[in-house]
Amino acid sequence: MTTYSAEALCRAVAAVCPDIRKRIDAGVVSDERHLWWELSCCILSSQVPYPLAMAAADAIDQRGCLHQIEPNPNIEHLAEELFEVLSLPLDVDGRKRSYRFPKAKAGHLASTWAAVASAGGSLKSLISGDVSDTRAWLVTHVCGMGPKQASMFLRNCGVTYDLAILDRHVLNYMSTQGIYSGTHVSISGLNQYGRYEDRLRDHAREMDCPVGLLDWAIWIVMRVANRKQEGVLV
């Protein structure tokens, strides 16, 4: 927990928000290949450093396991192919790293492909509906994906900036502002997640910033604040 005051953190977040707006690319990602890369990255990033998840998603993309797949594939065979890719050393910032959960995440990705195929055949068609319904579908049908990862996927694809990514940094910020009193560093239940998301959304309206951009600004500010507090050079 940071020792910076609520007012100081709020001012810092407000200062970062305009920069976040400038970094947002206009439009929704509609290329099926890139959508699968984004979804893979969100699934693979649970309990794993994001650069490692990105490297794993890159390796899967290069193999064409998910976006260049034949109709009605053998899901067990797909899981084996994904496991093979995730078991290989990955290049992360010039260093070889091993992915932490190759078998489990290979199974999650294969079952996700099957669920998407059953629901309409493509991620592009899946994300074209109501964003809250889409997030609920992802949480229900994608193994290993909670509300945070589902919200991240929809934001990263440019589908919506009205859903929040409530990670530990954002929850810590919310605690300083008196809008989160829980002790958990993550919220897995969609109903509870939605209640705290509404609280952050109200805070975002006061700051005149979409909640999906505000949480990004909060993430940046809180990481910097924590590093400075720990005496780490930023």
C-alpha cells in the first residue's frame, strides 16, 4: 500500500489521463489474427509477467495455431500443438525464458477456440454485440479468464473504454480514495467486480475521463509511486 495521500495520487492520475487519451488508436481491431493474439495474450498473462505472455502469444501467432486453423479440428490435437509451442524457450528482451504453465494454458486456449467456434465461428462476430454481454460470455466460456482479463481484451481491441481493469494497482488506488475497502488484490466474481467497477466509473465521471482510460492512468501512477516508495529508480 502506498503512503502517498489520496489527493496527491488523484492529481497525478489527472495529469496522466490526457497522455493516455493521445495513445489510444482510433477504431476497433477487426483482423481475426490480431484478435486471437490479443485474446491469447490476456489468457496467458494470468500469474505471468506481461512481456513473457506477449512472447508466448507471438510464438502461437507465428505457428498459426489459432487463426489459421482447419474447420472442425481435433481439440486434443490442437491442445498438444499449443503445448509444444508453449514448452519451447521464448525470447523476452533478448533473454530465453520458459513459460510457466504450458500444459494448462494450452488446454485453456484450445477449449477457448472450440467455444468461440460454437458461438459463431469468429472473435470478430463475438465482439460485435453488447460489451457487458460479451464480457460475461468470455468469463463464462473462456477457461482461466476472469473479469479483469476479459475487460483488458475488450479494451486492447478498442471495443470499449467503459469497462475497468481492476488489478491490484487500481484496487490500491481505490482504497486510498475510500471507494474500495476489501483486502483482496483481485476480484474474480463478475457481480462483485461490477459493483466496484461502478464505483470507479463514478470516480471517472468526476475526473471527466472514461473509466477504461482512467484505470490505465492509475496503473501507471501507482506503479511509479510504489517504486519510488521502495527506493527503486524509475
